[in-house]
Amino acid sequence: MKIELDIEWLLEKNKMKLSDLEKLVNLSYQQLWNIKEWRTTKISFETIWELLKGFKCKPNDLFKITK
């Protein structure tokens, strides 16, 4: 099983682009793009917190578990 960040779904659900999210969080566009495109291997709690604030969601919304 894997835990994945479901950024694409949250962007669509909130009718946002990465540039919109960038304005709401303390992360660069490049960082957000890397997360969205699965080019990151680690993510800090601070980054998770920023994403939760930006999307105004709960951790259950941000993560999904896959097989």
C-alpha cells in the first residue's frame, strides 16, 4: 500500500490552478509543481500544513491510500 498526495483532485475540486495555490501558501510554484508531478521523494510537515491551509481541507482530503 502507498500513501499519495491527491493534489490534482483538490485543484480540480477547488477550481484552482497551481498559480492560484501558490498565492495562498508559503511554497513556490516549482515546489508545488514537483509535488503535483510526483517528482518529490520527501515532504515535510510544514509543507503538508501549507497545503492543508491552502486547500482549507483536512488530512483525509489531502491523502489517499492506494494498493
